[in-house]
Amino acid sequence: MTEEWKFTTKDIAEKPDLFLSGHRACAGCVPATVLRLIMKATRGPTIVTEATGCMEVASSIYPYTSWAVPWLHTAFETAAANASGIEAALKIMKKKGKVKQEHVDVIAIAGDGGTYDIGIQALSGAVERGHDFLFVLYDNEAYMNTGIQRSGGTPHGAATTTSPAGTVIQGKLEYKKPIAEIMVAHEMPYVATASPYYWRDLLAKVRKGLEVDGPAFLHVFAPCPRGWRSDPAKSIEYSKLAVETCVFPLWESINGQCQLSTPSKLVALAPQKKKPVTDYLQGQGRFRHLFKPQNTKLLEEVQSRADERWQRLLKKCQTA
Amino acid sequence: MTSEKSWREIAPAGVCSKSSTDFLTGDWKTFTPVRDLEKCTRCLLCVLFCPDGAIHWKPEKADIEFDYSFCKGCGICANECPTKAITMKLEKE
Amino acid sequence: MKSICRQERMALNGDEAVAYAVKQSDVDVVAAYPITPQTIIVEKFSEYVANGEVQTEFVCTESEHSALAACLAASATGARTFTASASAGLALMHEMLFVTSGCRAPVVMAIANRALSAPLNIHGDHSDGMAQRDSGWIQMYAENAQEVYDSIIQAFRIAEDLNVLLPVMVGLDGFTLSHTLENVEALTDDAVRQFVGTRQLPNVLTHEGKAVPFRLDPENPMTIGPIALQNYYFEFKRQQEEAMKKAFAVIQKVNEEYAAVSGRSYGNGLVDAYCLEDAKIAVVCIGSTAGTMKTVVDELRQEGIKAGLLRIRTFRPLPVEEIRRGLENVKAVAVMDKSMSFGGNGGAVFHEVRHVLYDAEAHPPVVNYIYGLGGRDSSPKELRAIYEDLQRILQTQRVKNPIQYLGLRE
């Protein structure tokens, strides 16, 4: 069992960025913060491979690159397939004496599209094959890079460009695919959810994922002010509210054993402190239609669904 | 903007030839963060949360430094600062 | 002067010949997904892996798209990689084929050429390979199992050549070659290992300002596969075309070098000309059918008919010079296509041969024979009928129906 990684704020602040300034992400883009933090949690030689999406495009506009580590992009579906190939190559090349590093961490990064939907096949396959890599999903809840279209990760009721709030249909009818739970069902060594406001928890989970011998999956909540039509300045605040309202609870599954992470544990222990989802939804343009007087029922649906999922999670974490 | 190269001069497979730190995004901002040195407790949350890594902790100065050449003026630092030491001021050109 | 190496005669079908060649070529990563009629390749290779006979990471991916992505990524990490597919599997890889050539990854792939759906058909034709001729891959087609074996070994050298750095696909006709037992003279393990050597990497200039080996290496970080906007994309594509141009010389050189070791060469590596020097009528053909056609040519020659055959071995890059020279003195040409280009006024090979002849001195009449789709067999009698048609065309110097379907029930 690897020793727990201990770090101070200064340690992290002083560690040089491996995801560099000068990328073309929007002002207030939390996926960019997430990537900066992920890279701060690396522990040695690292190779990153990324799926097509906001972070890929914003960080690699030829001839400029924001990556201070080896980085490969091939296509939209392929983050996990790439990681499989890199890991396999490193394994055999090391055996043949062609790689000098003792160990290289492989990180696959993808957004909703590259994880929930078009990327799920490769992800599922790579996990089933047991490759040693960390898959990080930066979840901004829609296909943002192509213009804010709905994804499997878009929550119920959210307005996107392919699930607009119209007069007959008001936002996405379907619910957010429980991707982390799907990954737990793969019986994989490590699955966790994280939110950048709780940066210590996020860093610790990245490091745990890297340390695991085998596949690890990290689902990171990453607000997008452009797609959510929210105040860029509040983007990190939304990542806090999501946890406080139990819209996005924080937990880990270590070899199938589920446990709540501290920020969500605090809510579980003091349920009176649980904030109503409206605290989180308000100020986001994508949910504005839910606040119309005729849509009270829709708003209630969002609350009850969040409550259902929260209760289910609590039950799972109790049987530890 | 760089002077663009011919097909004979560039590396294959799109291997990037410049770090993005050569691309200054600071001119994107409308608002600029201004820090009140008295209120600032050097908690370093702004350093961690900045999407652009435009705020640095300088151990040799034991202080924070804003890199306005990359800051896009999003206001996350101001919003998250526990002591409200940062205010977003409208940039005047 | 190198002497021809000792070889072992083995009874192998085309798929087994591929697997054996890969086994000997010190491949680092094989990532593949099974599809008829390529399955024997992956099955045989799995046996080698399970018996500890190869030092290769074998990844059974969950689809062909992921297989090629994994190979590409492994190749970008510096590994020598191989995969195999056919038909729908190759079609599923379509997106990744372009990405692989765009990333200049020298992946080698065997394609057991098979028909594309719909309707579903598992048998041999060239529709899968022909549909990918724009993908930036070097494409070679073998006539028999021996050539399949030899070409796979050569493919690693061609792909990895520092002047080329392009992926290579070697086609073998589905079932006709993939599943048919033939005599194959196999080189020794040492001879193959010496021939393929270790993969060399070019140096590239990275964003750190260093010229370092082109691979993902934490010691020398580089970014591969960025987004290139309107101001740069075009230049990268031109680079690929340059690599295709350089491939002509490399393919010929490798063919010669291999001949010195094995005693076998395939024309000049690009085309295989059979009885063409004084031929008045000739057929242009790709793949195993050429083998049968050579028998037909022999028969006709016995009868005093000046017939010839031009087998295109390397289809991409298209050997324009060799095709033009080969058909220089021919007075009537038939081009055989084992695929169709719907609405395109003939098949792919027909188009390309005609376009080559456009710049030639002489413009002989050219007829297209579309044949063998979905694995339909053509008898020597049917194939001979093509030459008989050419004799008529030779007389009249006219082609009544430029697009013919051999063996189709009208």
C-alpha cells in the first residue's frame, strides 16, 4: 500500500505548471483549472493523451502547445485506445531495454463526448483489458467545443443547442448518464469523483489513480461559463455548490468499496446543511427556463432526482 | 503572429514548434484583477484556481505575482478570495 | 555480395504466412480485432504469444477503430506495430487511417481483402482496399502466399524508412490467398531480424527547441497530433505527398535488397510485368487473379498470340512511369477491377490506368472488366475470354462497351 501523498499549498503552488499559460480556453474555463491541477498531481515521467474537445483544441493550435509533457491527440473516440497503445508500447519497450524510465504514468483526458458517448467503447475496452492508466473525464456537461450540444452527461432540464428550451420541449428530457457508476460496475481498481473547488481532494485522487496498478477513472466536475451561460467569475463557486447541493457528490470506489469523500460526508452527517438545488441552478442561463412559474414541476423533478441519487449513494457507501 | 513556414521547414505529424507561453492572451481581458496587499493573506487559492496559471507564488519574494500578459480577466480569483482582497477593475486602454 | 540465405519450406496459407512474418519481424505491439478472413492471422499470433514465442504486447482491442488507434499511439511511443483487418473492419478504421498517415506512423497492416456490405459477404474482393486509396497509406497487393510473407517483412522496412514514414497495408485476397495452403519459403529468424533491423526514428524539432527522436518520451516532451488551422494544414498534407514520392525509390531498393537475401523479387517492386515486352494485347490486374492470368498468357503464347500481363503490386503510390512503360507498345488493354466505383464510369484501377495513358504517346483502346465481386470465382476459360475480347478490340481498335462485367448473370 503506497504511502499517502502529503503536500502543502505552497508545495503545489511552487510546483511548475505542466499545463502552460497561453492556451486559448475561454476566460473562466474550469476544465483549464482542472487540467492545471491534474498536472500538479503527477509524480514523475508522464505521457498524456487526449480526445478531441475543448481542452485538446485550446492547448494545441499549431505551432503552439501548452503541454510540457509528451502529448498525443488522434481522434475523438480514442483517448482510452491511445492510452492502451502507449501503455503496451512502454511495457514491451522497457522489456527490450528501449525505454530508460523505470515507470511512466499514462493519463488519458477527455471531455463528455470523449467519455460518455463516442469515447465509451474505447474506455470500457481499455478498462476491461486492465491497462495501467488513469482516465480523467473533465465534465462540462455538453459537447462544448462544437457549440454546446447535449451529451450523455448533460443533466435533465439543461438547455443546450440540441436540446433547447422551446415551447413544447424544455431542455434535455433525459437524465445524466451515471458514468462513474458504470465504471464501478467494470470492477476496476479505482473510481472517484472530484470537483476543483475541493482541490486537495482532487489532487489526492489524481495521485491515487496514478498509483493504482491498473486502470483508474476520475470524474471531475468542470463548469463552463460559456456553455452554461453563467458568470465566468463564479465558475469555481459552481463546482462548490454542486457538491453542497448533492448534484455532484464526491466519493471514491476502491476495489468496489464505496466511500464518501469529506465534503460530501459532511453533508451526509449534517443533512440540514444540504443546500437546495436551486442554489446551484440559479444564475446558470441553461437552467433559466426552470425558474418560470409554469415550470415548478420541472424544478421539483430536478430536486427529487438529485435526492434519489444521493440516497442511493449513501446506501452504497454505508455497506462498507 | 509568426512568419509562417513552408512545408519543407516544419516537423512532420504536426509536432509543435513553440510553447504557448509565446502566445500572450492578456489582451483578451476587459477587467483586470487588482490585489489589496493588506487584505491578502497569501492563502494561494488564486494561484491554484486560475485557469490560465497567470498568478504565481514567488517564494523568493514570499509573495504573489499576477502575470497580466496571460490573465484573461475572468474574475475567478476575485470571487474565490476568502478576504475579498482582489477586485476586478475595468481596463482602460 | 550477400548470399541467399537458407530457407525453410513451409505449408502455410496466406494468413499463416502473415502471422509467421510478423513473428519473425521483432514487432513490439500488435493490437487487433478479428474479422473473417483475417482471423487466422490473429489466432495464429495469439498462439505464438501464449507459447512465449514472441516478445510482443498483444492487445485484443474491442474494435478495429480502437485497434488502429492503439497501434498509432504505440507507434508514436516508438514501438514497431502491426495490425490486420478486412472489409467492414477496415472500413471502421477509415477515420484512423487518415490520422495514422497524418501522424507519419509506420504501422504495417495486413488486409485480407474482402467485400463490403450490404449485403453482407465474407468473400474476397478489393472493395475494402480500393475505398481507402486516398488515405495516405502505401498499398501493396500480393499474388500468392509467398509474396504475402515477403511483402510483410519488406513493409516494415518501407514504412520505417526515414524518407518515407508512412503506414503500409499489404493486401491478400480473402479466402483465395488467406485460407489456401501454399508452399512458402521462409527465411531464418536471424535473416528476417537482420533485414528489418531496429526501428530508426527521425529527429524532430520540438517546442523546447531541441532536435530529438520522434517519439513520446518524458525526457524530450513533444506534442503530436495538434490542431492545424487553415494556415498550416495544407503544408502537412504536402509533406505526406512528398513521402509518397520518396516511397517509389525505397520500395524498389527494398525489393532488390530482399532479392539478394531470398532469391525472390517482384518485378521492380512496383509492378510485375509478364511477357509485356512484345505484347500486342495486355491485361492490367491486381492480386491473386494475376497468377491465373499468367497461366492464360502462357497458353496464348503457346498459340502464338502476343499476350501480356501487367500486375500492379504497389497501387499507392501509383507507379505511373512503370504503367506507362509497361503498356507502351500494347495495342489493346483490358483493366480488371475486383471492385466497383458506383456511378464512376468504371472501377478504380481502370480510372487510374486510363489517366496514366492520357499522357502517353499512344492511346490504345482500354476496356474495363469488373469481376469477382463478393468472391465470385472466375474460371481460366472466363479469364481467357478477356484476351479473346482484346483480340477483337485489337482488330477494330474500338471498344464497344468499355465497362464489362465478367461472369455476371444479366
